[in-house]
Amino acid sequence: MRRILERAEELARGRGMTTIGTEHVMLALLDDPKAIATMALGKVVDPARVQEEIRTIIESESYGRTPPNS
């Protein structure tokens, strides 16, 4: 778990963020094919597709913005 959290921190800092989000933890998990969580996720989803979707979201202009109150 420590390795995953360290990787998540690297990913967050690489994007200039000061906090680690669930998206960074998920990417870090999916980066480690030997992690039990990754193996389990691979049984129900395509890990590469999930990584792609997360990266698309965090690279969007609206990422990190709080939606306006309706």
C-alpha cells in the first residue's frame, strides 16, 4: 500500500496538485499489475480503459472545479 500511495503522490505532484485524490490512487493501483486490487479489477474491467478514462477526466479543463450551485 505504501508503494501505491507514494506513486499516487508522484502522480498528483506531477500535475501540480498538493493533495492526493482517489483518481491518483486508482491510477497508481492500475500502474502496478502485481497488485491484488489490479488483478481483481482486471476480472471485471479493462484496466487500460479505466486509466484512459481517468486521464481524460483529469486532463480536462473542468477538472478540479467545483460545479456551480443550481
